[in-house]
Amino acid sequence: MTHENDAKLGRSEIERYARHIILPEIGGQGQQKLKKARVAVVGAGGLGAPVLFYLAAAGVGTLGVIDDDTVSLSNLQRQVIHETSAIGKPKVESAKRRLKAINPHVSIELFRIRLDKKNIEEIVKNFDVIVDGSDNFATRYLLADCAEILRKPLVSGAIGRFDGSLTVLIPFANNNPSYRDLFPSPPPKGVVPSCAEAGVIGALPGVIGSLMAMEVIKLITGAGEPLIGRLLLYDGLHARFDTIHYKRQKPPAAK
């Protein structure tokens, strides 16, 4: 973990983050919190790209990038962290190169693996906030369950063809709802088509991913009110946002 003294901002960092520092809700203390923070981002694809870009630019001290895939040509329509020259290369390595170009002060830890029950806890336990930008239900449920057990805040997002959603999960505090309170069980296999099957508009991950990055920054700095117990829905075709409130489900009554 980062030591207290490591959070001090150098002269170039003060200039880099000047527009943050003058915000009363962030200030110097908030920027130091960002520098001390360790954030793991699961997925270096459509959602992970804007999340990683904006967290690196914001000065999050350590970013963990978790993805086992390689860059393909069909990714480039929406996964803006990768360049054409990166086709065939591991996404984590492509992402690191771009992030270091944005902000050399940020440390990048790479995990070129697919999360499973055997490795997830060992990775997640070393981070302060977890971001779910994965593209499958198995990983989403696994990550949500693990984050709850390890008492790690989780920012979870998802996209469809022209629509997306996001929420913040801290079910280990204040009787907040969990991911399974919102989605009790995964849909049957094959019911929800993948991006490759249904398509996705390229700018959509940018909308949802940027909102996810905003929620992470709020969690770290204490600014504003995170999307806890609220699911934010975005309809790209009709330029409309809606919010669904959800609560922790009451345990079944004893017989």
C-alpha cells in the first residue's frame, strides 16, 4: 500500500491537477487521496478504456488493469485506449503504454489473466476500489460477491446496443443493497447476446465509462453522493437518463 508521505504532490503535479485543486469538493487533500488510491479495473475494453483514461488523468496513484485478451481490429471502433498498431498485442500492455503517455506519475499493475474463483481474492484484496468493466455475467457475479466479502467498494457498469447502466455497490455498510439484490441471478445462457452478436454503438462505452470514472473519483475523495442503491440508466437513442432505486432484500421469514 502507498505510504502517507508518498501522497505529497510535487510541483509539476500541482500544476497538472490545478483544476481539481481549486474545486472546494476536491482541493489539495482530495488530490492527495487520489494519489494514494489503488483502483483495479476489470476489463481493458470498451468500458475499461474511458475509466482508465480518466482515472489516470485524474491522478489515481495506482491502477490495476485486469484483462486476458488481445487487441483485435473490431475492438477499435469503441475501445479507444488501443491503437491500430496494437492489434494482436495484449490489451493490458497496450493500455499501459497509453496510460503512461497520459500521466507518467501513475503506477500501472498488469494482470493478464481471466478472473476466476482461484485467483480473484488474491488480486482484489490489494486495491481500495474495484471497477467492473467486464463483458460477461460470470465475471460480474464473481466480482460482486468477492468485493462484498473483502469489503471493497465496487463500481459496476454494463452496456447494450444503444443503452447502458451503472451503479455503486457497498453492501457491507449501512445495510446497503448488494448486486444480487439488484440482479438476483444471471440470465439463462444465450438469452442476452454479446456485443459481437448484437452490435454496440461506439460512443456508448465512452458515456457509461466516463460516468463510472466519476463515481470512482467521488468514492475516493468523498465528494458528492455516489450511486449507492441507485441504478442509473442511459438511453442513447433518445438521449434520456432514468434512475431506479433499489434496496437490500429482507431475509426470508423464519418458519
